Amino acid sequence: MKSVKILTVIVLGLLIAVSCNRKSAQEGDFKVSDVHIPATADGMSKKDKDKLPVIEFEKTTYDFGEVVKGEKLSYTFKFKNTGKSNLIIYSSEATCGCTTSTPPKAPIRPGETGEIQVTFDSQNQNGKVQKRILVGANTYPSETILTITANVTSSK
């Protein structure tokens, strides 16, 4: 059942990506063979797993430190595709509405880098906060968790 859900998300993501008329330099590199189903990777041979893309983040956590309530802060998580096929990020969702993320829309070729911009709005936050961003990609495992933290105060 989980495999069906992941496949559905991938297909919907591809349909949305194809329906957008945005062209990127690498958009033409996207092929159906780039889409792998990581949920079924447990049954894959080692040789097949070695063909999957691999997402390696420089860091998966970032601390904004002390911030004044109402500040909007951004951080860019940088990553590299160290795998052997194109990396496709099909989702990037935060745990609450105060945090947004912007992943790349085009596939990332093996050896190339990419960024996910994360913005945190501290307006309705207080004290120490921790927010997570769940990144879904055609990797194994298919999900990576990015974390931002901050200590929100009423003044500095």
C-alpha cells in the first residue's frame, strides 16, 4: 500500500512538473527511466541500487540562534547528487505553516549540486522552536529530514 502511495505522489509530481511551462537548462534531460521507486528498493539487487541517485546534504540541521519575534529568516540547504542517475525532488514539506521550502524543479545530474531554500516566519512562535522539512526524492531511502531551530524572543 505504501508503494502505491509513493508511486502516486511521484506520478502526480511528474504531471505537475510537465504541466508547468517553466523551462530550465536541465529539463530536457529528464527521462522516464530517471524515476525509480525507492519504496521497493529493498527487493532490488545491489547492482540496481547502485544506479539510484544519492542526495548528500552539506548539513541537515541549521540553528538561527536567537531571533526577535516577527523576523522572517532564510537558510539554503545545499546538496550534491553523488549517485549515478538524475535526482528528482518531488516534494519538500514543512511540519507547520510558519516554514516554507523551495526545492529545485529540474532534475539534478550525477555530480551536480542543488539547493533547497527554507524560510522561517517567527511571528507566532515563542521560545525554543524546532521545525522539520521532509524532502522526498527518487533516492533510497526516499525521504530526508532537514531541521531548523531558533530561540524566539520578544526583543534582543
